[in-house]
Amino acid sequence: MANQKKKEFFLKRWFKRMFLGADREVKSILEEEQVQTPMRTVAMNFLHRKTAMVGVVIFLCIFLLVLIGPRIWVLDLSEQDSTLINLPPSNSMMAVPKELQGNVRDIAAGHTYGIGIDNDGHMYTWGITRISERIDLANIPEEVQAADIKFIAAGDDHAAALDENGQLYVWGNTRLRQDNFSRDMENGMETGENWDIIQLEASNQFSAAVSSEGTLYLWGNTNMADAKIRSEYQGQIAKVALTANEYVALLKDGTVAYTGYKGNNNPLSKFPAELEGKTVVDIASTAKTAAALTSDGMVYVWGNTNNGEANIPEFSSPVVSLYGGRFHYTALLEDGSVVSWGNNKYGQTNVPDSLDGKTVTSLYVGNFGNYAVDSEGNVHTWGLKGFLLGTDDLGRDMLTRIINGGRVTMTVGAISVIIATLIGVVLGCLAGYFGGKVDILVMRIAEVVGGLPFIPFAMILSAVIGSRIDPTRRMYLIMVVLGVLSWTATCRLVRAQMFAQREMEYVTAAKALGIRERGIVFRHILPNIFSILLVSMTLDFATCMLTESTLSFLGFGIPLPTPTWGNLLDGANNSVVIQQYWWRWVFPAAIFGLCTVCINLIGDGLRDAIDPKSNGR
């Protein structure tokens, strides 16, 4: 029993001294030095430096972000979308104004914005409505605000509205004839003849309107879109569904037709064979596909279905109507429930749990978002709400690219430091311990390597060799180049320390005991200089990150589309970007600068903690 208590007392005392520090009573300097080991003294000195600890905390946060973040923000190197180019940081793309809750007459969902009308005729906009520096869809013309609007439609760069008197309005980008009405349209608005409009749609630089008599009106940029109709179909149109550059039409006889002029060899004109003999009751479209709902409740999708639009789910109830976004479809079922399918990159097919048990009466679908109005008038949304750090010139999420780019930049910096440290330690130990001819040879090599113009040489080597290999191997090449050209400073540091340490008594004692020189160098001397080497490695890590980013910024590092902090800044090396798209350079520069500053704070803290002269009491 006594031995057991003695053992427990020893374990408690050991735990207290190892993790909680020595006894709290005041000790003399000599007593304290006897209690603390050198490494513990360094650690305590480092922990008492506030700037260094702030650097550690911030760096660890950034490190964990770039280490774990890529699993959450997955990088797709082929990602690009022309409708999401240069969007500013926002989270309001689906922020429906509270005035519309329970009071919705109509909603038009655009690609990054929405327009809504309440039952009192007031019009609201939300989301990213700015098309260019001078064009903003939120600037609704006064005549539109004053009119009693019946229908609204939201296109990629313009909006259209129709009032109760049949007058059409278009605002936004109108430089490509988006507001250029045909003579028949102007005559219809003036006389009302054949102008009972039952559908209004807007797409990419063109719009469409369908009258109750079956007449289809198309206007806008006809050079880019197939915004024309063959005359034999006029008077037969019941509904149209606009894609990015074409359209399909539902005819009054219950069939679907491609009524434009570019039907030959167009995927949209190749209708499924299953549609033959069936009556179509509704149609919808995405950017490159079309869908049809038949009277027997079946849904058929055709066109370029690379984004999963053809993966039609099973429905718990008959489908009532179809709606299409950019790469997804949403269906309203007979029991009032909603089903979405297709591309789900931004959660546009994740129907929210808030709709469970609700009866949806109206659906409005945009490029990447959905708006559902239940029987109580409440609006439920799901899909893309915005980009926290904005997008770049190809519509790619800046947050995703910054996180994944940080992983590449830090990996290159870390591996380069390891390579440089291994070379520098080995050569420095040999030169410092043996001296003589070995020292002369190593130092001459170090002078030759150190005398090379680093950035120009790395650029030439990367350009000559790197152009022949794929991006992944090019990244490995950058690591090796940085490591091979960065070892000279470490070598000189280790050599100088070896000169001092090899004359110490413990080295003489090791020689007297017959220990091999390799063991003396790497098992006895090297551990004694490791603390100084750690400081050098920390500072070199930041230097290698900066060098890699410099090469990428100059176009000789890791090439796009693989992101790094350097080539992200290179993409913003433009006066237009700097002035108008500030988020493309501010955020990469901020996290990169913060990371390197924190690494240098850690290095300075370690250097001060190791230096005995700085250990003031």
C-alpha cells in the first residue's frame, strides 16, 4: 500500500512539473534554472511574446483553412460560367424583400437578381442587379413604376414588363436591340389587335411574348440567338421556353416544335421518340436542354444533358407544371409538393425542409435559384445566394480558388524549405566539421549557386523545362528549383555553428569514447543547433512562398487553371480589375500578406526566445 501511494505521488508530481510547471512558490534564479530544461525555457520565453503568439494563432487558422477547406470548397478546374463573371462579394442574390412576404403577385428570377411585384403593384429588386458600371437593373424607369404591371421577365442583362394596357417596357442593357420592338409589336401596343399577351419571357439578350391568338413575338440580339419564327407556325403557338440562344415551342395541338431557323442538326430539334403520339401539356428549358410534360404525367428531357438534366426522379404525385433554371429543372406536383433535379453545384435542387407539409401554389425558377410561394403567401427560396468573396473573370468562386490556391502555395513553400534545409544541413555539417579542403569545396559551390541571379534563373529554367510537362509535374519542378537554389544561406548558418560546436568539451568526450564522426555530427552536434535551424526554416518558408508567388505572378510558376496565391494576383494585374473588381486582388493579397507576416512574427519570436540575451527577467 505504501509503495502504491508513493507511486501515485510520483506520477502526480511528474505530471505537475511536465504540464503545469514547477511549484508556484518564489524560487531563486539558480533554482529556476535547475528546474527548467533549455527547451522548456525557450518555450516559456516564446509563449510570453504576444506578437509571436498572435502570429501562431492566425497562421494556424489559415493553415487549417487551406488544409481542410478544399474538402468543403471542392475545386473544379474546368469550372466557368459566363453568367457569373466578376460578381462582387454578396449573399443577397435571393434575399426577397419582406414587403413581398404574403403579398406576391409575380416574381421574375434572373441569374443573379430577382424582380418582384406585390398585390398593390409596387415593384422590388434584390440581389446583384448591376450589369455594368453605368447600367443597373435596380434603376427601374419611372413609367414602369407608375404602370399597373401584369407580367415581368428577367433576362441575363435586361428586364421586361407588360402592363394591364398591353404596353411593353424594357430596361437594363439595351445596346444590342433588347428594346427594339418590331413593327407588328408596336402596332399591337397601339391598336390592341392580336395583342392579348399571355406569356412574357426574357433570356440572354433576347425576349419573347406569346398572345392568346397563338402569335409569337421575338426581339433582341438576333445575331447571337435564333430569335426568329418560321411563318407557318404563327397562330399555333401556345407557349415558348427559351434556352440561352434558342427556344422551343408548345403548339396548340399538343405537340412540341422547334420553330426557329437553326433546327437542322440542333440537339433541341431532335425530340424523343416517346413524345410521338402523346399530348404535351407543358414545356420548360434550361440553357441547353428542353423538357416536356405529357398528359399522362411523364416528363421527357432532350438536348445537351451533360449537367444531369436527364436524371428525372420518381414523382410521388402527378406533375402539374415544369420550370427550368440554367442547368436544373423544378416541378410542381399535384399534391402541392416540389421536386428539383439536375446540376446541384449551388444547392439549387435541395428543396428546403421548410416546404414539408406546405402546399406550393406558385413557382419561379431562375438560373441557379428557386422561389416557391405556399398557400399562405410565404416565399421559400433555395439555390445560389451569392459568393462570399465574389467571382473572377470566368465566373469562378474566389473563395474556393483562394483556399485551394493557398494549399498549393503552402505545399510548394514547405517542400522547397525541406529540400533546401536537407541540402544546406548536410553540406554545412561537412564543411564546418571537417574544414580544410572539404570546406573550401563546399563554400565554392555555395558561392557559385548563391551568385546566380535567382529570379531570372528560376524563370528561365521553369520556362525551358516546364513548358514540356503537365501542370502537376511543373509544380514538382518549382519545388525542386526553389529547394536547389535556396540552400546556401542554411549551409553557411550550419557551417558557422559547426565551427563553434566542434570545439566544445562534449565533442572531445565523444571522440574519446570512440564514437564515429557521423554520429558526432548528426547525433550530438546537430541537435544542439536545431533551435537556430528552426528559426531559419521558419523564415525561409515565408521566403519560398513569396518566391513561388513571384514566379506565378510573372507567369513562370504554376500555370492556370491550377490556382495559387501568385497567379490569382497575376490575374488581377490589370488597371480595369484594380479599379472596378477590387475583390479579385484585395482578398488574395490580404490572406497572402497576413500569412507571410505571421510566419515572420513566429520566426522573430523563436529567434528572440532562443537568444539568451533577450531573456530578461
